[in-house]
Amino acid sequence: MFKFFRRLKTVLGSELNSMLDKAEDPVKMLDQFMRDMESDIHEAEGTVAKQMAHEKMLKRKANDAKVMAEKRHSQAAKAVEAGEDDLARRAIEDKLENEKQAEALLDSWQRAKADTDSLKDKLDEMKKEYREMQLKRDSLKTRADSARARAKMNRSLSSIGSDETKQGFERMEEKVIQYEAEADTTEDLTEGSRTLDEELEALEPNPVEKELASLKENSSADK
């Protein structure tokens, strides 16, 4: 399990470029690695918890055997005072057996405690490495997002500056120039037509002058 963390550190470090070369999504891969590490930490926590429970059980049994040995010692002394040598002898035998068990259990507890301490140290180291990988993962994700953004921008700039785009703009510019020419021509024709109408209208008598002339003519006729 602990070796798995070492392997992940290698993958996250020296093999990142290899992942990119194989067209693997580094962000998704990093997230998967972190989930695997979280799973291993959870499993390690369970192992440590079981070891701690085993250690506590051995300690409790060792204490119980020690208490029982002390109890049998007291009982043997009372039996001697009461003249019950056989009973005292049996109490002493049981006392010695409990002392032997207490010593064996204490020895087992000490080994179990050493194993527990070792597992707890490894678990702490796993969690420390996990935090380090989190920071590295976040940094790599930021770098990956930045690289993608730059690549997308470069593709956009390349598209904008391509010959096809320039040709498209030139075609549209030609169409606009054509539209402007057509509009100018139509305007010239309209203005020419208006000028002709005005010239023709100028040949006709002014209505005011025409009526004034008519009044003068009638006035002369009355005289």
C-alpha cells in the first residue's frame, strides 16, 4: 500500500509528459490518482484502527491477569492464616499462572504497540504525501487549463490570420464596393431625372404671373 504512493508520485512527476503524449486527459488522470490515494488512506486507517483495538485488548488482558495474580496472592495468604494449606497451594499455583500470562501478554502488547506506532507513522506519512500531491495536482491542473487556453487562443488567431479568412474578407469588401457603386449609380440617375423635370417645368408659365397677365388683359379690355 505504501509502495503504491511511491508509484503515484512517480506517475505524477516524471510520467506526466508521457500521459500527454498518449493524448490522455491529465486532469482526469490526476483526479483518478487522488481518488486511488484517498481509497488507500481509508484502507490504511481501517488497518490502524484494527491494530489499535488488538493492542488495547492485549493490554487489558495483561492487566486482568496481573490483577488476578495479586488477588490470588492475597487469597493464598488468607488461606495460610486459616490453616488451609491445600487451598493456599492452589491459590499460589493460579497466581503463578496468571503472572506468567500477564508477562506473556505484556510482551505481546509491547510488540503490538510497536506495530501500531509504525503503522500510525506510515499513515501520517501517507497523509502528508497526499497533501503534497493535492498541491501538485492543483498546480498541474492550473497549468493544464492554461495550456489549453493558450492552445485554443493560438488556434483562433491562426484561423483569423489564415488565407481563407483573408480571402473571405476580400470577397465581402468587393461586394460592399459593388453595393456602393450601385447606390451611387441609382442616385445619379435619380438626380438626372429630377433635373430634367425641373427644366421642363421651367418652360411652363408661372401660375402667379399667368393670372396677373390675365387680370391686366381684362383690365385693358374694359377701358
